[in-house]
Amino acid sequence: MKEIIHVLLLTVLIAAANLGLRTMVTQDDELWTRRIEFHENEFPYSIRPLTNVTTRSLANVFEISIKHAFAFSQYILVFILFLSFRYFLKIIGMSQKQRIFGLWMLALSFPILCIHFIPNYSWDDLWAYIGLIWMAVFLFRSKLIHAALCLTFAMLSRENVVLIAPAFFLIGSEKISWKKRLTALLIPIILYCGYRFIMFPEILSGRFTRLIVNFENLGEIRQTTYSVFISFGWLWGPLIIALYRFLKKERFTDKFWNQIVYSAIIVSVLCIGVTLNTALARETRLFFTPFVFIIPLAVSHISNRKTLFEQMLERNQGWRIILSGTVLFTGCLVTIVLLFPSFPFLPMIDLHRTLFALNLSLFIVIALLESRKYRDLLIRINR
């Protein structure tokens, strides 16, 4: 019950953030009518039918505006997303506290917290995220066909999620042969390619020239840097640490967690490389595909580092945490204002700078706590 309360609270939080600020869901009804018609009639948007059909159906059945139908369906999906992720964290063996922590990590990540912010607003992505979660659930249960069908569903919502494909060879029982894994993976690829060929066989012009566009001038470099970093923000820290340990050939004793680490690293590298070369980096959500592996990895990492924070709080050092955190955040904010005076495609620039500074501060803290010398220094201070 406690987790369900958090799921409800986080759904309300996401809705309030997006309905209360200058986002796409606050735009007028006339614009929304044009938007749904655009998504229904223009390729490749029209071959992603789930949001189009759901929104239009709700508007007709309940006789409400397209904007209200879209918002209603989206925040129902947010609720389902959190419920699904809670279940996933449970089946991979996380405690209730860890599951709640993981839910908050997901909710406060930029592509979810700011899910309808311009220009990286989500249309079909929530369907894809839910599909990816259940794909991971079935992979960990070694049910490859079920996982393949979930990936097919996710690709119908957003085709770029096929970049999670390496997980089919990394997760599940070691007794499953690579031939069975490949066969299962071919199911969503063949089904989607057949669907795509029938509906829209063309490859959009300029698709493989986006790297130049994403770095063509200083403004685009700032935008791309922000988008890549903020897609996971401080959660990149545990992933980079895991990559460092992987390169040093350090492994978890639990093969299960090695599967999560390998999947997080490989899928993240693949997503960044492919997205920068084939898409506009300002669409931050396109980097978010590996969330289903990165967030559990971050929860595990923070859980293993909580002892130091507990020691500081027990010794009434909370004021030091607040003071040092304030100084660090202020320094990050000033630095970002100087280095990022503008973003070409982001309204509400002060909000984005604040999010940037907050995530950068937490990223630095994660990096410092990984330093043995810094941890030893904190322990000595607290004696």
C-alpha cells in the first residue's frame, strides 16, 4: 500500500509540473486540433497509432477536447508506468525502500518529470517505456517470446527502442542458446519491418546527417550537451563508475547484477552513438531507452553508499551537508549561467539551468564519494 501511495503521489507530481508550467498541454484547443491531424496524416508519425487512436477515441466518447483527451490518457499511462516499474524492481529482488527510491528516481528524471516540455515533449513514448519494462521483466524470467512481443509493442510506439536489442543476448538463464535468443529478437524486427514497409517504406531524407546538425554551431553544441547530460542527469554517475569497474575487470559476484551492468553500459553507448548520428539531440527522450537498466543500477549503487550519509546524520552533521550542498549547487549554477547563456530550443531557460545545476551537483557528489581519499576524509571529519 505504501508503494501505491507513492505511485499516486508521483503521478500527481508529474501532472502538476506539466499542467502548471508553460508546456505543450497548456496550449490552446485550436493548436491541439492541428496537432492531432498532423500526427494522424503525416509520416512517420501516422505509423505510431497508439496515442493517435487513444486520444481521438477518448475525445469522441466523452465529448471532450483533444487536449483534455490527450492529457487524460497520458497521465493514466504515467500511473501504469510507475506501477509497472515498481513490479520490475520487485522481481529483480529490491526491497520496498529501494523500490520507492527507484520510483522517485524515475519520476524525477528529466524525460519523465518534464515529459511534455517543449521541444522534447512525448507523444508515444510512454507506451514504449511500459513495453520496455515488461520486455525486461520477461527477459529476466527467460521468457523470450513474451519479451519479443513486448519489444514489438514498444517499437510500434517508438521505433528507436530497438537499440535495446543487445539485452536479448545478455539477460536471462545462461542455459538459453544464442540461437534461441536471436530467433526471439528477430520476431519484433521482422514484424516491425514488415509493418513499416507496408505503411511507409521510405527512409526519411537526411536521417544519417544529424551528427553535423547537432554540432554545427555553438548554440547546437550547448543544446546537445545539455540534452545528453540531462537525459539521465546525475544517474550517469553510477553508470560511469560501473563502466570504470568493468574496464578494470571488476565484476559483481552475482551474475544477475552483471547482466544489468552489461546491458546498461552497452545499450547506453549504442543509444548515444546512434541518436547523435540519426536524430536531433534536442529530443532528450531519445537517449532514455536504457532507463530500465540504469535506474536499478543507480539504486544499488546508492544503497551501497548510504552508510556514510547515515554516519553524518547520526553525528548531527546535517548542517554540514546542507551548507556544502548549497555552496556546490551555487557554484554549478553560476558556471552553467556563464557557459550556457542560451539554449536554441528551450523556453523557461531558468528552469532548465536550475535542473542542469542540480543534476550536475549530484553527479559531482557521486563522483567524490567514489574517491576513497574523499570518503576517508569525511569519516575523519565526523569522528
